[in-house]
Amino acid sequence: MMTTEPILTTWDGTGFVPERRHTKRCDAEFVCGERYFVEPIAPRNMAAHRFYFAALRDAWINLPEDQAERFGSPEALRKYALVMTGFRDERTFVAASKAEAFRLAAFMRPMDDTAVISVREAVVRCWTPKSQSVKAMGKTDFYRSKDDVLAFVAGLIGVSPDTLSKEAMRGEAA
């Protein structure tokens, strides 16, 4: 059974050579002479990654009271911000009537507490946040989504994205 965890390799000019720690797994999962797709995953700057989550935590702590009740955690805030900044998957359902659309939306709400569900006439839209995992979101999209999310949450707390960033950096240094 092939796993989905990445295998760290080195390009030697003629092919990819797995790091020694992956040799046993490669022997078990691959067949000599067979062809396999290789998908590069660009590494992320982990300091920037940690900073992002620190800034989200700071924003969550500083939410105005009316917003604080809406988001139970920095993670909930992050996922909502992803949806609202367009980093989302969308599913649209057309119901038989407006009343049926509201029943469908009420049924869907408990299925995913991170979903943003809207009803307009007989149409129900369900938006869920895209994953920001390394595997699911490439480096370029991750940094774009990070910037958009931080700008969005900075707006919720009434500060500029630069101010939010400076406060997060100050917290990281402490």
C-alpha cells in the first residue's frame, strides 16, 4: 500500500535518489523499471509560518466583543477569513422552494462548523475554507492567502496589517 507522505530526494543529474531514511519505504512501495510521477513541494519558511499563526492569535485575542463571540478560537477565525478572502471551495444547491432552501441550510450547518452557508431565494451556497497544508496549497498560494487573511483580520480589529504584523513580531520575540 502506497502512502501519501512525501519522500525527500536529491536530483543527481540522471534521476532522483531518496535520502537514506526513505530507502526501505521506496523498496517496499516501488518497482524497479516502473515509472512514477514526481511532484515538487516547495518548502515554506517555518519562521514566517509561525509568525502567521502568532499574528492570528493576536488578532483573535483583540477582537471586539461582538466579534469575539463569533469565533471560538484563532483557528475558527483563520478558516472564516480564508472563506471571506476567496480561499474556499464552493458547493451550490438549488432547492425546490425558498422554504426548502432554508431547511437544507439548517440541515447543513451542523455538518461543518467552519462552513459559511448562505441562502438566496431557492439557492443554498456552502463555502468551506481551503486547506493551507503544504501538500494542499503551494508556496505562492500560501503566502498570498496568508497576506489576505492577515489583512482581513486586521480590519476586524481596526488596525492596519502592518500594525498587526509588528505586534505579532513583538510577541514572537518575547
